[in-house]
Amino acid sequence: MSLEGEIRDSLKQALKQRDEARLSTLRLVLSEIKNAEIGQRRGLNDDETLGIIGTQVKRHRESIELFKKGNRDDLVTQEERELNILMEYLPRQMSREEIVNAAQQTIAELGAKEIRDKGKVMSRLMPQLRGKADGKQVSDVVLELLTTG
């Protein structure tokens, strides 16, 4: 079953269970998927669907940070709940150590030594880690490795 199909099944379950948070979150994701399909004039594969979910995860994380700064604990709780629902559809997230290992391997393969090589490293590394690791965290690790190495 495709990832989109899995999300649709979860939506049906949420309807039966009357889980409003899950219902609204999954409807939003399916809406984003549909918009992307219309824009591309074709159905999306699972990698593209993961990209959409990843974008939603990133938005929720940013919102959580902003709501924390604004002392809006009620909205932080809501965003965290929605974030947890979205995380169920992403692959297991990599640990920092796993990201460091993957980055070190890519840096060695490319022979990258300077900060200006970060773009080459990121363009090779991110397709491998898409959906498995936060892009900002990967970027921070690569920058750290290039400045210390």
C-alpha cells in the first residue's frame, strides 16, 4: 500500500474514533498531497509524499519554537500533538551519531575540506537522508565537520 493510501486509511479510522486532532492533521496532509498532484499533473510516489510530510513537520517545529517564545503553551501543546501524528508516517529518525557517520562518509568520498564544499556535501547527502533526518540538523553537522576537520 502506498503512503498516501496508508494516510487515507488512518483518516477513516480517525473518523470512526472521532479523533479531531488526527482528523484535521491528516486532512491537511492529504490536501497538500492533492495540491502537489494537481501542480505536477500526476500522482505522487512515496518519496514525494514523504517530502510533503517532512515540510509539514518542519512547519510544526518552527511554530512550536515561535509559540514557546510567545508563551502560548496551549498552541505549543496542539502543535506538538499534530507533530507527533505526522511523525508516525516518517521513517525512523536518525540519531546524531548516525548523521555524523553518514556525513563523514560523504565528506571523505567527495574529498571536501573547506566550508565552501558544504553545498556539494549537502547535495549528495540529503537525498540519502530525506525523511530520516532533519535538514537543519544535517546542515549543522556538516558545517561542524568541515570547520573542525
